Amino acid sequence: MRAVGCETVARAQGMTCVTNDVALRSRCVDEKVEILWGLELLVLAVKHGGILAADAADIGKQICEMNPRMGKAVLDQFLKALASAK
């Protein structure tokens, strides 16, 4: 029996998959499931009034510090997107 993946559940339920996992993102593309990077979700939360931009910036900085794969360019792009989301 094949395990049901996140992309399968998201497609069946009409949900968006929020992930930074490259392999999962690839499967979502194959399954035609809408996907967001984790930091994109924070930008949307600011845009819709769910979190203050300053708090989102702090969270994003902490995420980037904890994840060595996310460099300065990713953080800079995130902060720029946050500034335009206000």
C-alpha cells in the first residue's frame, strides 16, 4: 500500500501546501497543487493583517539563521516582500 503524501491530501482537499522541502514542492508541481515557501506565508499573513510586519521580520530572521540553506539573498528578498506587503 502506498503512503498518502501531503501533495495528495492537499490536492484532494483543495489546499495549498506550504513547504521548503524541494522534493515535496516537485511532487506538488506534478500533482498541480498550489505551493508556497514558508516565508511567503508570513508575507501573506502581514498583507492580510494576521501578524505585524515587525514580528514577521523577526520570525523570518530567526528561520534564516537556523537554516543554513537560506542565505542573505533569501532574507533580503523576504524583507523586501514584507516592506511592500504593509
